[in-house]
Amino acid sequence: MNQKKKLKLFIAYSHLDEEHINEFIKHITPFKNSGLIEGWYDRKIIPGQDFQDKIDNNLENADIVCLFISANFLSSNACKKEEKNALKLRRRKGIVVISIILSPCGWLDDKELSSLLALPTDGKPITDFTDSNKAWNNVYNGLKEAIEKEIKIKQLKITEQFLFFLQDTELLAKAHSQKEKVSLDEIFIYAELGKYDDLREYEKKESSEKLIEDFCEYSKILIAGENQSGKTTLCKKIFIGLREKNFVPVYISDKNNRYKGKIKNKISKAYKEQYEAIPIEEIDKQRIVPIIDDFHFAKNKEKHVHDLSSYRHQVVVVDDIFSLNFKDKNLIRSFTHFKIKEFIPSLRNQLIKKWINLTDKKNNANHNENEIYQSTDDTTELVNTALGKVIGSGIMPAYPFFILSVISTYETPAKPLDQEITSQGYCYQALIYIFEKTGSEK
């Protein structure tokens, strides 16, 4: 279990239970001696330091949080606040939160607490053991298993080939007049999504960034989007976001074979291509998140979705919100449905500004910052005027690919996109060329 960086363990407890905490710290000494963890609790605060700031900072940076549950803990406002913040971090960052049951109390009536891993085994309270050493050894073994899983996941490295894929902008990679190669991070803007209820009726608008941030709140996610709406790009950002949360996302796209064969085998194959060294069998399955792109091409959708149910989280990407028409309606309702929306003017404006400001060259020393901003604003307004007419007329959908393809041709009409493009794309290039030559007033 050797690793370079220690896992940070945060201990949340009531001071009335401090004798139990002292026993816990004594029993986990082997973890500290072997350099696996660095434990922290509020007794480490030095007099004169800001008490609450130190607690908040150490909780924010924790990899594992142990909640020491008792009636004292449940009745303490400070403890409940730490519990609430720990569970927020679990949803936002994917940290591990473990309940350690010190004494009999009503913890099972707390919906979120009862869903966590509880130690000792089956949530048997420490005080119910006739031999407390056996109780703490049970906790030690359970914590050891959690630490080993966490270390393996943190040690995972994405292959160079797949890192390239995650940043590849495909047709747009060499379409910029001032930039040799454009990466995804340089131009990405989070799209808005429409969220739908269990009956697939529109519910509300939600940012795709918030979807990634609140990912742990969902089990099964279905994302629908039209052709070239940015489905695969969003898959890439979900992958990156989940890896930052210490999940193990696995991206699968098998539209050419229509997903023939077992989905489990496809996940294993993709994992080997995307990660180095550690076999998938050694990874906690509950942390693996299959991201299934172009699933509308699959022949046996219902069977594959049944097979995916062994994973706690999954993302399925299709072309239409009604793509999953199964006999088992409960299977459909188990998904939270989203649909990628076209870019509204404010998002288009952000995208255009990002594109315009890209360059491989250093800013000309003869141009001050105000001149650069003015030039950017003028170009943005000019391009937005042309795009507004095209999009407003329904000629072109307001998705990033189409917007940037048009801008690229607008900037350099003599230089078409570097790779083969559809006839629809050439139509847009010709359209913007006409706008430039004849003036947008026509």
C-alpha cells in the first residue's frame, strides 16, 4: 500500500465522546506509521488560530471523513454542521464518508447517515462489544479496506492517447487563423440543459456544469442531443470532472458495431485503453462510471441497460429524449433525463470571445490593453450580428460547432476547415462568405 501522498483523514465527533476518539487514534497508529494517512481533529488547533477556519479548511481538504455517531453527536449543532458539510463534499468531490457507531442511538432514522458505510460491521455500536479491542479492530479493518480502495483510485493514470482524445476538438482543431492547434479547454463553454421529469416532460433549465458538480446526487443520467449539439464534448467534460472527484469514469462509443456483445466486455476494453497499470478488477466497482456515448445506435438497449444496473452511477447519451422506449417502464423512470439546449446569446458571446482571443503570438507591444478589448468587442459585435440573423431565421442551430465553423470561415474565407466536412458545413461556410462580401444588411 505504498504511496507518495498521504490520505487526509478528518475526524468529526462530540467532545463528550473524546475517550472513544483517543482509542480510535491509538488503534489506527499503523496507518500513520506506514505513511498512509494523516489524521486531523480539532484538538490539533493551536491556541490563537481561528478555530472555525481550521475546521473548515481541513474538512474541505479531506479524502476520508469519519463521523463518530452517538446521541451526543446527533444532539450537537456543531457536529451536525460538520456532517452536513461532509455530505456536501461527498456529493461535490466524491470524498469517502464513513459512520463509526459509538453507542446505540437513532442514526438509522437519518436517511443520509443510514446510506453510508457504517463501522463496526452492520453498524453494531462500539459499546455493544464485550471486548472493545475487537470492536476497534473491526473498525481498523473496515477503514483499511476503504483506504486501500482510495489509494488505488488516486494512483490511476490516464493514458497519453486518451488525454489527447479528451482535449481534441476534431474538425475545429486547426480551424483558427491565429492558433496552430485549438484544445477543448481553450474554447469550451458549459451548455444549458433542459431537465425532464420521470414522464419525460420538461421540468426546468440546468447548467451542465452544475450537473457535473452535483453528479453524486444522481444514479442514472440520460443526456439527449441533436446531431453536432456537443454530446461527445460534454462526455469528455463529464469524464474530466468525475476523475477530479476521484471516480473512475470509462468512456465507451461503439456506434459502428451497434454495441453488439456484452457491455461489460466493452467497459473492460475501454478501461484498459484509458488507464495505465491497475487492472479494472482491483478497482471498487461502485466508483466506476460508464459513460455510454451514441447509445441510440445500440441494438439491444434494454438488455444493456439491465446489465449496467450493477454500477451505482452511469451516463447514457442518445440523440432523443425518447430514445429509451423499453417495456420495463420502471427502467426508463430510473434515469434522470436531460437535453442539450442551443446556446442563448450570452453563451454565444462567451464562446465568440474565447475564440477571438486565441493566439499563438504574444500581444503586439504597440497595442495597449484597452485597444485589444475594443478590437475584441468590435469583432464580437460584428460576428454576433451575422450569426443572429442566421440563427434567428432558423437556418442554423445555435450549437458551438456550427457557431465556431462559421466564425472560422468568416475570419479566413479562403481557408476552409482543415478536415473533411459535411455538405451542411460547406453551406454554412458559403453563407458566411456571402455575408462578408455583400454586407449583413442584405
